[in-house]
Amino acid sequence: MTLLSRSAAVIQALDAGKPVVALESTIVTHGMPWPQNLEVAREVEATVRAQGATPATIAVIGGRLHVGLEDDQLVALAQSKHVAKLSRADMAVCMARGGTGATTVAATMIAARLAGIECFATGGIGGVHRGAESSFDISADLQELAQTAVTVVAAGAKAILDLPKTLEVLETLGVPVIAYGQDHLPAFWSREAGLRAPLRADTPREIAEAHRMRARLGLPGGQLIANPIPVEAEIPRATLAPVIAEATRDAEKHGISGKALTPYLLQRIYELTEGRSLTANIALVLNNARLAAGIAQELSALPA
């Protein structure tokens, strides 16, 4: 069986040296209910196309790693129940068993590298969870950024995390954290995390050139591009802080941890903000897709 299956559109774009943007599939299977999940997935793909790039939504279906889903595959995935959430540790096992799974940031980066895609748009990366000094709960996304050469566009790390510790770990791992168009690190739903970004870039060209320079220097790993949510969609940090604190207390009260923690917190924050967090989430994903397409355009214009 072929390990990797690329859609016709992705094959055509890559063979022609045209820009391609990788997209994860957990937003489809774990991010929101049917049919909104399908509508948003289609909107993200349309946003990439409108910027002149080809979208490549990635998922494991029937044991095969699909890079670029046809619309019927996207519809089926959006309606599927009990889909595995795959990261570096469990993707191979799912494929060996002929299973179906949605790719997280780490798994999407692995698939993008295998397919020859250099740029990936997501919502927010995982990171160091609050209380990690005792739980050791740290996302595999951080290690993946340190070893897989893909530029990842996100609205920072998810605001439910310990952002100062996440930034420290990324620095230790040698991952460039580049804020787009501002000096401060964004925090997912909020434009600022109260932390100064280590690096700043103001154009997609700068980001693409830095990606190429890392390859020329033989440096492993990718880049994290922290793209702030649009002003009109932002939930200010001061508004979110007590909401996140309440959701975290609820999780502790119910003994929720590990892989179940992030989905629980996101759902609880959705409830506490009366849906405003999801509206912001959609806006930031679309914003990241636009920037990633621009970076992919510049990468395709630069010699490898």
C-alpha cells in the first residue's frame, strides 16, 4: 500500500513549483460540531485558494496518509465519529492498523515534510500546560518545531497554556518565534500575551528568506510565525484571564488531564464566553491561512 496519497490538485501544484499550504484536520473532527466544521474547513481552503495557493488538508483515512482531501473525503471526515487525534507518537500505529485519524500540529508537520510542503497554517500550537512542573504536560508540537523543517503560521500558542514557559522551551529548542507585524507575542484569542516576541517580521518575503537561510545553514526544524488575530475579532487578555482561570479550576475539580484537558478547556471557555471564543477562533484561522498562502507564494519564488 502506498504510504502517502496526494490529491490531484496538490500533485499538480507541487510538480509545477506552485505554492501549497498544509492544513490540519483536527479542526474538522475535534474543533466544532457538524455542519459548521465542514463549512469552516471549506472556508479555510477557499481562503488559501483566493491568495493564489493550493490548500492541502491532511488526515489519515483507512490507514493511508492523505495530503489534500477531495471534497467527498472532507465531507465524510467532518461527519465521522470517534476519529483518533494523531500526533507523532500515535500516527504510525493508527496507519499500521488501517485506522482513521485527524492530524494535530505535530502530525501535520510530519506529513507536510514527507509531501514536500514547506508552509502550514493552523490556529494555535500546543505548548507547556499550566502546572507542568509537576505534571510534565508539554505538547509534542514544540519538539516537532525543533526537528521538522516546516514554517508554521499560528496565532501564537493557545492562551490556556503557560505562555512564558512555552516561550522558554521554544528558545531552548532553538525554534525561531517570529511575531508578524508587531513586537509582542500574540496569545491566540488576544493580540498580546504580555510577552515581547524574540523576533519580528513585517513581510511574507522576510519569513520565506529566513526559512531558506535555515536550510542553507543546515539547521534542523522549522519556524513559528506568531500572527496576531485581527483587531475586530480579538478578545482582550484582561477579559479572557478570569475565564481561563475558571475553566482551569473546573478541569481540576473534575480530574481532567492529559489529552482530554485541551478539548475540555476550549469547550468550557466557549460556554463561558457564550460562543465568542469560537467566533474568534474562526477569524484567526482564516487570518493565518491568508498569511501562510503569502509565505508559500514567496517560498515558491525563491530558489531551494
